[in-house]
Amino acid sequence: MSHMGLAETIREDLVTAMKAGDDVTKTTLRAVLTSIKTAETAESGGTELSDDAVMKLIATEVKQRTEAAEIFAEAGESEREAVEVAERAVLQAYLPEPLTADELDAIVTQVISDGGYTTKKDMGAAIKAVMAKAGGRADGKTVSGAVGKALS
């Protein structure tokens, strides 16, 4: 039995959502599949994206939903905010569990001591290294906060 790729899983989940009449999931997964298709066409001339690439794409979509939700929340548009939050939840199910604060701190500590980073000047390099080690399980804002704290 061949291992199913992430994009394939999402396609199957879309079919399930359509049968179940789950509009939020349907809309969200359609959007993701469109992004995947666009990326496949643009970047690789139609070859399938790796699961890693698909996850990066989903992470970007999650970030967009988070930002949109914040904007709607500030504007007092709670219904539109709720839609973004619901869609984000659908997407997050495809991403690896986020690191806990302790796990992230441990990575930050290790990266800083391994890399010999000591001052705020090293922040960019340290953040990059931590992001690579976190493997998509922490967002840039969180990482940069943790690294900033560690280097202060």
C-alpha cells in the first residue's frame, strides 16, 4: 500500500466534508487545494508538492486566518471573525502539534549555546536556526519572542 501524501488526504477529506454537508471544512479545504495547485503549477511545473511544502502552505493559510480574525475582532465583526477561527481550526488539524513553551525554550537554549549566539545582533541567525529545528511547529512571532527573551 502506498503512503498517501498530505494533499491526497486533504482531497479525501474534502469529499467527506461534501457528503457531510460541512460547509466550513469544504470551503477551507477547497481554498487549500487551490493554493496547492497554484504552487504546483508555479514552482514545479505540475509535479506534486512534498508534504513539507504542503505544510508550509497550510501554515501560511493558518497565519492569514489568524490575522483576518484579529482584524474582524477589532472591527467588532464577530460573525466574520468566527468564520476565520473555524477555518483556522480545520487547517490546524493538518499541521503537526505546536511545540509547548517548554519544548520551544529547550530548542532556543540549545540553538543559542550551539551557535554561540550572545547578543541581540545574533537574533536573526538564531531565529532562523530555531525555526529550522522547530520544523514548522512554531510560528515566527513566538520564536522571535523566545529568542529575544533568551538573548536579552
